[in-house]
Amino acid sequence: MARIATNKDLHNAKKQKNDEFYTILADIERELRHYKEHFKDKVVYCNCDDPYESNFFKYFALKFNFLGLKKLIATCYIGSPIANMQLSLFDDESEENKTTKTPHKIEITETPDMNQDGAVDLTDVELLLGSNKNYLTRLNANGDFRSKECIELLKQADIVVTNPPFSLFREYVAQLVEYDKKFLIVGTWNAVTYKEIFRLIKENKLWLGINSNRNFSGFIVPKHYDLYGTEARVDENGNRIVSTNNTCWFTNLDITKRHEELILYKQYNPEEYPKYDNYEAINVDVTKNIPMDYAGTMGVPITFLDKLNPDQFEIIALGIIGSIDFTSNKRMEILDKNGNPTRKYTWNAKGTLYRLYNPKIDKVPAFKDVETGTLYSSIYARVIVKNKTL
């Protein structure tokens, strides 16, 4: 059985600039079906996508008429790492350019049934591009989304849909915000903890899409890609695919499903929902256990964000250092995984939320107050929220 790529694997990819995770068509279809009404008469830009390899371009080319698009634009970065080109880009292209993947753009305003077989498919797209050289042109620069000519294309777009480089996610989203663009993009769950991204979530300017984590069937990766011990499966087309449970969609396209009420059924009691020692909020370990009758602040799991109804809940803060004002500052001894002393110390439990250790529900304590000997349990990162309906 292939090992699922972890957050550490994706972090290693980011650190090493191995950003070539290509989204599977089925995952694109599974998410995009929720947003059909947003695309009619719109210009869609896929600005991190080799049109001959990108499933985003394939999706919109095939769905062009169904969605009622006005125009589809796709650009690729020089040196795209997947080298199995499906057709020659330019008649005069040298073998060297074919290897290094000449940066180019494709703009289409129609997808007719070119071969008149009664259906529009990728063969028709290929025939369309071959029938008019104006559809496909070279880029002057390297195709980077930050280049001047790609920014000019961005200005034309109504909606941007793609899988941007993990290592440039902050910068990529900042550009979309700067140019006031609608978007639907793929990222890692870890991105919700970036202060720039979380601020947008808190301000209701960005939110998570419908599918996340194990709802993704995986990513296509280049043959040279270092999987850090993760095994890859090979699909029927010979694509090397790695699975991950740390992926989600980010968007500012609003849909009805986002406003569905989260049904709550549990009632608050102080024993089941202890307060943090260093922040005025109760702890909730599982989203479904959010109490329906508690009007104060609550720390809920980060995975709550893909169930967030902005009409029902207000986001207050992210419960990690740098994003929240802790109300106490104690010198703690760090305990090992068995709860034993380590003679290592920290202030305020390394800047995390913590509460009194409870032997009934906690396996071992994580910290001990140096002055009082009081034991505490460290709480994994939480989103601090408040029920707006109470």
C-alpha cells in the first residue's frame, strides 16, 4: 500500500522548491461542479498551467460551452517538468526548446466540434489550435505569474483557477487580492495558519472550498520528483501519482452550500468543555461536539474551517503564538512523551493554548509550572470562534 504524503512531505517539497504537484481531473470536476453559475460570460485564466499537461486547461476547454465561458487563457512557466508533450507547440520549435518547454500562452473564445463527430473533446481542441496560429503564441518572458505580460493577462481575467506553487502561495494569493480577482485554487491545509491567509479568512475575504484532505485522490508528480520515502502509484496513462491528506481548495466564490447551517446537538457543561488557562475560551476537541447553547468564545479544531458558515460563526483569532494575545506567562518545564521531566524550560508553554491536565481524559501532561508544580496539557492549534446566533 502506498504511503500517504504527510504535511512534512509537502513542507519538504516547498523547502526544496519541488512544487510540481499536478491536480487530477476527477478532483477538479468534483470541486468545480459546485460553482457553475459563476462562470457564465467570464474570462477564466489558468496562469500556472501548461495547456498540454494541465487538467485545469483540459477541464475548461471541454466545459467551455457548458459553462458559457467568454474566454479561456492559459500560460505555462519555462521548463515545465512533465515532458510528455501531446503535440508540437510551434512548427519552428527546436528539439532544445521542446525539452525546456518554451513558455507560451493559449487563448480560446470557442470550442466548436471541429471534426463534426457530434461531441467536443480534446481532439477538437487540438484541431482548433492547429487551425489558427493566433490561438497559441510564445511569451516574451519566462511565464512566471509575476511577469509583466502575465500580469496583463491577469487584468483581463474574471476568475483564476489553478494549482499555484506551494512555495509561493502567500505571494500568489497576495497578487490575486491586489488585483481584486475571483479565484478557486489548490493549496495545503498548512496555509490556513499563514498570518496573511488567516487574516483573509477572518475578514471573510477567502474561505475553504468544498473538498479537502482525503477527498483529493492525489497529485501527478514528475518522474524526477523526490517523494521522501512516499510511494507513488501509476495510473492507466502512466502518470505517477502521490496521495496526500493535507490538501484543500481556497476560494472567494460564494455558493449556497457555504451557508448551510452546521447542526449542533450537544449542550455545554464545564467538565466536558474546560477553559484554557491562558485565554478566555473553552476547548472543543471535535467540530461536531461544539455546544449549541454556548455564547462565549470557543477553541475549535482547524478542520472546522471547511464547515464554517459565516452567518452562524464569527472567527476571533487563530490560537497560536503571533496570532493571539495570551493572558498568562508562566515558566514551564517541558515533559517528555511519558510525562517525565526533561530539564528543558519554556515560557507560556511554547506559545500554545494550554489547560489544566485532566488524568481522566489526558494520557500524560505536557508541561509543569516551575513555581507551583501544576500540570498542564498542551492543545493543538485551534481557531477561536463565537456563535453569532446566540
